[in-house]
Amino acid sequence: MDQRRIRERLYDLERLLAHRRALELVGTADEPRGELVHVPAGGIEGKLGLLPGSFNPLTVAHTALAAAALDSGAADRVLFTLSTRTVDKEVVAGAALEDRLLVLELAAEEDGRLGVLVTNRGLYVDQAELARAAFPSATEIVFLVGWDKIVQILDPRYYDDRDAALERLFGLAGFLVAPRGDVGAAGLTELLDRPEHRRFAGAVRPLELPLSLREVASRRARAGAMSADQLPPAARAFVEETGAYDRRRPDEPGLDRYRLRLALIDALQLTHSAAPEAIDFRALFARALEGHL
């Protein structure tokens, strides 16, 4: 999909409001819940990869991790998994969840093996249980994570009874671990060979990525320190079109394009939620910009 078409899709009000409804449905549920907002072509079967993240924004490291799992045969389908609840995440600026889902959906459309799942659980064990129940045709569940996440998973500080919790987790799902910085497959082997981790080593495997991707992180984009080539086409178009990651403080003068975008979506949700497909959101946004310049 070319950049012009991607930019048009960023104003798909019908999809944005559908994502808001999915987020509300999932986020307000007391029980574990997930909603597929983009289904892979042919459905979900075989080895299922879950790639959890905040995707704020989606980076080429995320898409390369999914592609590596798929192309290596470690997964037959991969779901970008966005949680409405996170563990050890600071409050960050950036894109609203409905926009992140839209970017993920645009990226998933480029490969029929990809899908997008939103859940109300941030813990891996909860996501694994949810996936096992929701996708009975999946023969295996495997999480795609970076080095920092497997270190966190194995850290006893997060558990009352770490070994019991990990027995439950690794009984449901395995992990494919991508390198970070200078830590590659050898570092993972060393970590898993420690006596306290050795019993779980069979559920954790390395997944190699190019050296150039080891330092790519969403937080650098939020800080304005990421180059455009570190974002996949859908994310790059979103960042440039909406200004979601501009570093302006709330008290600084000037137009906040992204705040205006969200305010307009709020207004249209109230007035046109019954027939959003009839609204030219892009034209309305352009007029709203003119009125603030």
C-alpha cells in the first residue's frame, strides 16, 4: 500500500470508532477478554505467535520480529497484541489506543499471516490462557519478546511464588526471544543455564534479528530521536500526518494537531456514530486546521 493510500486510511472514521467500541468492550470487562480487530487470512490455526507491545509507535523492530517468526516457521500466524493494561509501564505521551490499533491494522494488511488482538490483560499468563480459550485451532502458543522481557519474566520480584507461576505460564506458552544491544543467543543461553532458570530453558528459544534493529525502540520515537526509516510505512505516515509525537508541552504556544484530531473524533462520535462512513473526516480535519491557523 503506497503512502498516499495509507494517509487516506488514517482518516477512516468508521474503523476508528469501531476500534473505540472494541477498546471500551474489552477495557470495561471484569473478566479476561480479548477482541480480534484484524483476523489473519485463513483464520487462526497451527502455531500462533503473540507479539505484545504498546506499539507507541509501531517500529520496524516489531514488524521484523513478526516476520522472523513467520518466515522461520516458528509461527504460522502472528497477532500484534495490544493490552489496555500494562505491567511496569510509565504513563507516556503519544498516540491514543484507537490510533495505535488503526496503524497495526494497516501494517497487518500487508501480510495475510498477521492479525491484531486487543486484550484487557497485561500479564503473559493471562494472555496465554485467553488465547488458548479463544483460538482452539492453535496447536501452540508462543510469545515474541525482546531480551528485556524475558529477564523480567524470570525475575522473582514479580511473584509471590515464582516457580509455581512460571510452571503455569510455560505450561501454556513458549517464548521466542530477540536480542537486544550486545546480548544475543549466547547471552540467552547463559541466562537460562543459571540453576534457578534451568528447569524452564526448554520453553525459551532465541530468535535472531539483524544487528541494525537491536537498538530500535518506541521510546526513542516518543522522544523525537527516531529516524523515519525505523518506522514501517503505516507508522511513518501516521507520525508525519498527525503530529502525535511532537514534543510540544501543553503550555507552549502553537497548534497541537494531534489534540485537535482527537477532539474532532470525540465530536463526531457524539454526532455521527450511526453513520460514520458518510463523513469525510479528512476534509473536516483540514477545515478545523484552517480555523486554528
